[in-house]
Amino acid sequence: MPIQAVDLAKTLSVTQERALGRNPSRIYALLVNDGTEDIYLGMGIPAVANRGIRLNKTGGSYEINLMNPWQGEIYAVAGAGAPVLLIVEW
């Protein structure tokens, strides 16, 4: 079991930023769009609006788990505005 969990809220913009760093110990992560604009994720590559994994506004989510593993970096960008990305990882 992990010793620490990550629990973040990141306000995004149309400029991509790293949502989560590479974590070889990651066994679970949940990314939830808590804003009113769409968010796009890039898995190990730059996030670009209208490409990659789309998190729909007001609740769209992406889950990383044992059946859907990813330990690399995750980047995020807003399609417009400044939505908030909620992140839980362990």
C-alpha cells in the first residue's frame, strides 16, 4: 500500500500543463473535470485541445487502475476558459 496519496485541484487554461508526473508506483488515479469547459489529456505527450482523451465538462472523468495501468506523465489543457481538474492518485 502507498504511504501517501495525492489529492489536487488544478485550474487549467488553454496552455497545457503537467497534471501528474511519472510515477512507477502508481496503482490508481482518477482525474475529474469539475469545470464548465472540456479538458483534454495527453498521456506522455503534450495535451492539445480537441485531441487525446477528452473529459467532458461538469464531471467527465478518466480512471487509471490495475486493468488500465499508466505510470507515465499526464498533461492537461482546457478547450477554453479555466476549468478545474480534480486529481486523486495513489
